[in-house]
Amino acid sequence: MGFFEFRRQLEYKTAMRGGQVVVADRFYPSSKTCSACGHRLEALPLVVREWTCPACGVVHDRDLNAATNLKNMAVSSTVSACGEEGAGRTRKSAVKPASVKQEASSRFSQK
């Protein structure tokens, strides 16, 4: 199975389950961006498996840091307010429920 066939199948099966596939750009600097403060290194050779952020001092495992950055990137591209589409792993219903205003009712507020 080629890459594009795999991606198409992944997107199809994810959509069936109400999910969403988020693809990071090939050159997204996930390894060399500090997941704690956002500082980006100019270069990070592949042989370097652990590094310390010069801005905040956090020590990073290269792969765990990259995974954290990719997770954060995916979450930030799918999050929306008030639980609308993209807010979770649920099957899509045939009819989309109306949004509900989320403000305190003046009837119940204390005076």
C-alpha cells in the first residue's frame, strides 16, 4: 500500500468514526521547538537525542518533545468553542443540534 492510499484510507476510516486527520507540514520544526516556551533552535542535528532549551532551561528528549509539539499543533487546529464540530471523538448525527448560549440567566442571578 502506497502513502497516498494509506492516507486516503486513514482519512476515510477516521471520518466514519467522527474524527479528523491533521497533517503537519513536512518541514514543521517539531523537534527543535521547545514545547514548554516555544523557543526554536536554529539547528538540531539528528544525532542529538536530548537538548536543553536555552530560553527556559527545560531538558527535552527529542522524540517526546516532537510528539508533544505535534499533539499541540493538531489540537489547536481542531479546537472550537462551545463543543461545536471538531470538539471530540463522537459520531456525527444526521441532524446537527443547535448551539446553546452559555451565559448565566438573569432569572437565577443574585441581586
